[in-house]
Amino acid sequence: MKYSRLFPILFAALATASAAAQTGFPFQDESLHYSINWPSGLSLGDATMAAHRTEAGWALSASLDVAVPGFPLKDSFRSSITKELCSVSLERDIQHGTKHTREKISFDQKQGRAKRTTLLPEGGGTSEFDIQSCARDALAFIYYVREEMGQGRVAPAQTVYLGAPYSVRIDYTGPQDLTVGEKQTTTDHVVVTVKGPKSDFNFEVFFARDAARTPLSVRVPITIGTISLELVR
């Protein structure tokens, strides 16, 4: 074999090996499990996030199971998105105490419109509203933020849909050390600011510096302290 042909083959082999070594979204399917903890450190419940590649893009899901005495919270979300991480549909199933709500938002990206249908309680009706180009639901936005950070960029502020539309802004504060499994690791720290029709709050996210920018920890301030979601390895 001529040396002129050998180098391109070696380069392609190295590139393939490098790509194969990448784990997590957007390189392959993933499933993440988080422990939800009280400010005291006691477990409050757990949460999961998963991404599965499809022919059209990705199927995303998330669940939240919180054991508050006398008031259980069980939320689940399913999102279908394109390869460009634009939303196709979002389904929400929310159980807070005795209240149970189920709804679906269908996104027509070409027409710039979305349709929100309440499936439970029955008779909830439907509504339609305008959306921006490549509109994203909350799950789609999480994965979009990760992909952008993996390429050295911070996702721009935009409207994100989770039932109602929310204005979301990401502020990158720089590297920050975090204890993960009794080991110190350097993470990328961001503050997320969310403003909606009846809400205005912020929370912190610590991303691993792996290629997938895996979320290691999420910290949400409340009146009695900070509730945290910690990735369980």
C-alpha cells in the first residue's frame, strides 16, 4: 500500500475510534437517574431523564417522583424532537396530590403554530398559539443547552414551552468545583432564570466537562433552603 493512501485511512480510523468513545447525548442513547434531596441531605425522591435516537430525531422523557407526606407528586414528560432539536410534540402527565392533569402540545414548525390539548380532566378543551422558529419545549431545551455547551457556546435566551410559554435565560458563570461521589471535579456552572405568566425564579446547574455535558447537579432554592438533584452513578 502506498504511504499516500495510508495516512487518510489511519486518520479515518482514529476519528471513528474517537467518536465511538463518546457517550451520552447526542452521541448515543442515554438514561440518567437523579436523587432529589432536602436541604438536610435526606432523600425526597428521585428523577430520571432519557434520550433515545429515532429516525426523525430524538425521543426524550423525564419523570419526577417526590414523596411529600400527604401530598405525593408524580410528574412525567415525553417529548419528540427533530434532528435540529426543534419540538414536534410534548406530553405531560402531572399528579399533585389528588389533582391529575394530562395534556399534549403539538408543534407545527412550518406554520409557526402550536396546539395545546387538555386530555385530563375531560372537557379541558384546546387552544392554539404562535411559536417562534424552531420552538422548543422544556425537555428539548435542556438537550439543546447541552449540545451548545459541548460546542463551547451558551444557548441564547428564548421562549420555552411547558404548558405555558416561559422566557428562559442561561448565564454561564465559569468553572466551579463540585464534590461528586466523594471526589472533587471541575464543572461548568450556569444560572438559569425563568419567567412565566405566574412565576419568576432561578436555579443552578452544574455540567460535567465531558463531551455530552452531562448534568451532574441541579440546585433549586426554596424558602427553607435548597433542594438538590444529584446524579446517581
